[in-house]
Amino acid sequence: MRGLRKEYGALRVFDCVNLEVAEREIVALVGPSGCGKTTLLRCIDGLIPADGEVSVDGEIVREPRSGIAMVFQHFGLFPWKTVYDNVAYGLRMAGVDRAEIARRVPHFINLVGLSGFEKAYPYQLSGGMQQRCGLARALAVDPRVLLMDEPFAAVDAQTREILQFELLRIWERQPTTMLFVTHSIEEAVLMGDRVVVLKGRPSRIHEEIVVDLPRPRSRATLTLPRFAELRERVWSTLMSEAKKAEFQIGS
């Protein structure tokens, strides 16, 4: 991203966003509500236009393209399609032949732990299972860049923790470049190689914090003194902005 800026009329959501993400790196984006994190992801995906430049492997992104996949906060599944057909959707849209679809879809359904639910519809699945289905659909197209917009926000705390470690397990087996938007500081530190903090109105990148925790990460990572130090650093960076936003809402 170079000089990325997004405006809606007189409202400038973010400005002068400059960020490079390396191959197979996980970058967590955090910031106060309303700072444009989701909008930024949609600009990267080419879903909405923005001023400035987004490029992947040197190619400018102007519209949705192959090699970039998004996992949405509220699952984004087609309710009239089964798990199998939801996972296969991106492949079919890309013109992948039936034999390759038949080979790849069961693999990714198994990878996210949904084997046995191929014929189930979204309404028959728990929230966590629906999110696993959305993740399998994104991974099935073999993305160079995976964008995740608060992917675990719509599930309960216990399921969220399970999915966090499931995603880490999947990433270890099939590492891909990932930008991960979250409101959870703990989640950002657990998942990320870097935590990028957005602040201000319009928002800008205020700080990039390197997460020097060893991989693979597990529940034991949460008990490390260094984890606590990094979580506190991110929290301290955000705190002043969070308080400012709270006073603005109350005024």
C-alpha cells in the first residue's frame, strides 16, 4: 500500500497509509472503532475504490482479482448452498474443472475440521462451523493474500479461542500472507508477526510493533512474559485514542 486514502464526500476515513507485507507474514490491524479497518481491507481486496496504490506481486489492484481472498466477519455463506458447494464456489467462479474441484474441496473441508458436514446447510451449523466453512472457501482458491475481517467476532469466547488456534495450525501447514483485522489486542499479538496500530481522524498508521514470539504458537504462548509485555504495549498505544473517541461519543 502506498499513499492509500479513502474519502466518502467530505469524510476522509484514512490517509497516507503506507505498508508492505511480506510473503507468508501475518499482520494484525488494530485501532479504535470507526478508524476504517474494514474499509481498508475492502480497498485492498478491490471491492471499493481508493486513492493511492495497492499492489500484489507488483500488479496494481483495481478490482477483485485471483490470488486475494477474504473471510468476512459474519461468515458470508450462501444459505441455499451446502458446505461443499459453498467451499467450491470460488473455484467454480474461477473456472476450475470438476475433477480438480472434486479433489480440492474435500481436502479443505477436512483441513478446517468439517468432514462429515459436506451436505449440511449453513442454518444447520453452529457459528464456529460456519466460520470454518468460510475459511475453507477462502483457502480453497489457494490465495497469495488472505484478508480476514474480525473473523471470530460473531462467535462466543470459547469458540473464538478454539478457532484462533485452529487458524494457527492451518497456517503452519499452509502458510500464506495474511492481513487480520481484530478488536482483540490479545488476538492480534497471538496471531501476528506484526501489529499495525491505526489512530487519528482520518486514521493513519501510528505504530508498527514487531511480535517476536516464537512459532508455532499455542496456549502456552499466552503465559509468556513477553506476550504480556507486547499486549501491554499495544494497549498503551491505543488507550489515549480510545478515551478520546469515548468522550467524542458522549459529547
